[in-house]
Amino acid sequence: MNEAKHFLMSKTIWGVLISLAGVVMSKFGLTPFDEATAQTLAGEIVSMIGAVVVVIGRITAQTSLKAGK
């Protein structure tokens, strides 16, 4: 891990953001579904997808992150 990449190029960061989006979707009902159960399920599915992306990103990471340009 000698090189550094911008943090938005990280699969791990994107996985976390996707997981957070799932939580927000569940909390505020921001899904295309009307029923509360379907809204919760949609948010949980998005959160699980994000968690999988985090794990894959962490396993495949080969460079460190930098916050700036």
C-alpha cells in the first residue's frame, strides 16, 4: 500500500454510504413502496448490499486513502 487514492474511489467508503442510505430509507420511508413492511425491507436490503460492498472493498484494497486532492 504505497500509493494513496482519493477517498471517494474506495469501495469501502461507497459500501458505508450505501448502508447509511438503507438506514435512512427505512427510517424516513423513502422507498417506492407504500406499506411500512415493504419500506423497512427495502431499506434493510440496501443496507445489506452496502455491507457486502464494504467487505469486498476491504478485502480487495491495495492502496491507502487520502482526504485531499
